[in-house]
Amino acid sequence: MSVAWPLFHAHLPILPILLPLLAGLLMLFPPLSKALTAQRLLGLVSILLQGLLALLLLLQTADGQLRLYALGQWPAPFGIMLMVDQLGALMLLLTAVLALGALLYACAGSDVQGSFFHPLFQLQLLGINGAFLTGDLFNLFVFFEVLLMASYSLLMHGENRQRTRAALHYVILNLVGSSIFLIALGTLYGTLGTLNMADMAVQVKHLDPALVPLVKAGALMLLIVFALKAALLPLHFWLARTYADASPAVAALFCIMTKVGIYAILRVYSLIFGDQAGPLADLAAVWLWPLALLTLIIGAISALTSSSLRKLNANLIIVSVGTLLAVVALNDRQATAAALVYLIHSTLITAGVFLLAAMIAEQRGRSADHLVAGRPMAQPLLLGVGFVVAALALIGMPPFSGFIGKLMILQATAGLEGKVWLWPCLLLSSLIMLVAMSRAGTTLFWRINGEHRSTSKSGVLQLAGVSVLLLAAPLITFFAADLSQLTSQISEQLYQPQRYIDQVFPMGEKQLGAAAEQLTSSPAAGATP
């Protein structure tokens, strides 16, 4: 025990990547490859352990210090560097909670509608966790590709014509995005000589003025890629159809995908192109601010015209993306802290609504979750309570999480010039969401066509999956003070990029020179971080 604990502690930052990788590989080989029950148990255990690891990392980073992990002990900026701060640990924990709800629902039976669901689910988590842990842009690209490849297959799980068509559009769009990502990386590496984010932040401060246009072009190409992942207008058009056509568990898991894009924007444009970046400072905010507000408005209008609960929910994700990026574009610490609370709320509640919509669809027969009259449901009270909780939370009505998130955003932006535009958009979108959710609820639960009640009842695992996610609505309210304190600390870290750089290079440029000399003389004997 005395030896094992320091070893576990030293390798803790890489375990959220290795754990889903190992679980996914084990599921591909006998005896687990043919044992569905064993795959389900292993998948659930893997996610619970990932949640535990994320919690440990969150506790470890509570002192405000980064936890660095150099693969092969190659020093930064030459080797692969993983880094964990409070933001990364919080996103890992959010992913684990989301995945637990989605997998519980899938274990009720939807996981048998296609092949390799559980291995792909773990590989998807591997890519998402890696994106939150990597300290350099090239490996961010690698983990993006891992999660995208898994998502391509998951999207077609239980294939039908709609899913295949949506998957085809999704694949083509993301292949274009990956190509732009590679061009951006090549441009930035060619001008800055590094893709380590801390080192890039140092190089940008001392950039030759002649290279500024090239670096700016690379940074803006990166913004296009992240905006595509986040579904920022005008790159949002793929989301509603893709998410609405995916199987329920997959759609729920995909709710974290847009947040990966938002996380990447927060990380890259606060650390590398933040206030300290000279002529390249805050270059993303100019584009983010108007586009985010338009995204918010377009998402709300689209929600109002949605023909099914799943499409309505997908459009509400676009509303949340617009809200989050508009607040991020204000470049204010308190506003960013409030946005992080809203991010947690919107991710979990919209994921819960995807699962709830599938349960409603199963009990309404041919009407599914379309906003038309349908046959009576077998569990109208149970599903109705879930719908009301989710609707009130999404709209932002007290006492649920959406109210806390939106109230914190309004308070944090009260002294900022941007409130003149943000407040009307946010409040108007809430009003539109109220109308849209009221219309959906009255149609689904009160407009009855036929007398034969459905005999199809939702299973225990389905209810458990939805409950895990929708419980966030009251829990975020109950722990609002603690959560607000945590997100305030994270925001402070984000807006002090020099602290990040100093922890990666505690000896400053001297360490860079020493590392380069050591690399030249003995590559295998790299320094520890």
C-alpha cells in the first residue's frame, strides 16, 4: 500500500484516458466480446471509476496548482504533456455523470440494436477525456479524431435511413473540419515552432511582427474548427438533425460534444491568445460576440418551430451554445464563472430530455415524440413530472438549475457594456423557450387521439438513466454556493495564463534551454515535469 499509493498518485492524470481504452479493448476480445451482460457491467464500472478519478483530480487541483504528466518523461515542450487543472477535472466529472445516465438507459435494451456499442462508447469517452487533459494542440487534434471516429459509428447505431443520412452529413462536415484543423496546426507550428500550449503562449508574446498575420490566420482557422464542434452560427445547421436522429443514449452522450468545442475555445483563447498576447490579444471575442448572440436567437426561433420533442431539445442545445459563447466573449471573470455553472446545467438537463423524449415516444406509438395528438401513455404522471422538471429547468424558472445559471449570468454581466445586447437576447430566448416547452407539454400529454392506452412501460434502467441526469436540476440549486465558489476559482485560473506557464516552465526560459540541451544529448533521459 505504501508503494502503490505514490505510484497511483503519480500516474493519476493519465488514468482517465487509460481506463476507457482498456475497458473498450477488453470488450473486443473473448470472453467479453460475446457476453453482453459482462460488457454492460464493465462499462458501468469503468464510468464509475472515471467519475471517482475525476473527483480525486478535482480535489488534488483545489490548491490552484496544475498536475502535469509527461509521457516517457520527455520534458515540455518537446514531449507529450498531459495537464490537469480544476477546469479539466470538472469537465471529466461532468462527462462521467453524463455517460452514467446515458449508459444506464442504453443497458435497458437499446445497446443491442447494433454492433460494438459498448466498446465504441468507451472509445468515445477516451477521446472526450483526452481532449480535456491534453496540454498541446496536436494531441487535441488526435483526441478530437478519436472521439469523432467513435461518434461516426455510434451515430449509426440501430441504423435506419434517417440516421444514415444524418451520419453522412456529420462525417463529411467533420472531415472538412479536421482538414482545416490540420492546416491551422501546420501554420501555427511553422510560425511559432511549437504546439505545446504553454510554449505557444510564450512564443506569441515575443512574436516577430512580420509573422503576426500568419499566426492570426492560423488562430482564426482554429476558431472555425472549434466553432464547428460547438455548433456556433453559421456552423450550427448540422446539430438539430444529427442529434434528433441519433439513438437516445448516443444523443444524450453527444450533449458533451458541443461543450468540448466551447472548452477548446476557452482554453486556447485565454491561454495563448489572451490579454497578454500583444497584437493577437482577444482576437476571438470580436467574432464570438455577434455570432453567439445570433446563435442564441436563431436557436430559440428554431425551437419554436420544432416538430418533435427531440428536435426542440436539439435546438435548445444551440440556445445554450449561444448563451455560453456570448458570455465567454465578454472576457470577464465573474461572467465566465457564471457561464460554467450554466454549462453544467445545460449539458445534463438537455441529455436527460433526450432520454425522456425516447420514453415518451415508446409509449405514444406511431405518433412517437412528434408534437401531434397521440394515444394515451402508460405512465403519463411519471413522465409528466420528469417533463415539468426538465422544462422548468431549461426555461430558467425557480427553483431549478436553469434559474440559478441564468440569474448568475445576469448578475455577473450587470456592470458590463455587453448587457445591453445580452440581457434582451437571454430574456427573450427564455420567453420563447417557455412558449415552446408549454406547447410541447400540452400536445404530448393532453392532446389524446384514441382510447387504447399503451402497454409499453419504461424500465427501471431507463428511469434510472433519466433520473441521474434530471437530478442535476435540484442538486445544482441546492449546492449553488459551493458550485459558484468552484467556478469562480476556475475562472481566476483561466484569466491568469502566466500562472499556467510558470507551472509548466518553473524556471522560465532557462528550463527551455536546458531541456533542449538534454534532448539533444540524451533523449531517453528527459527531465521530470
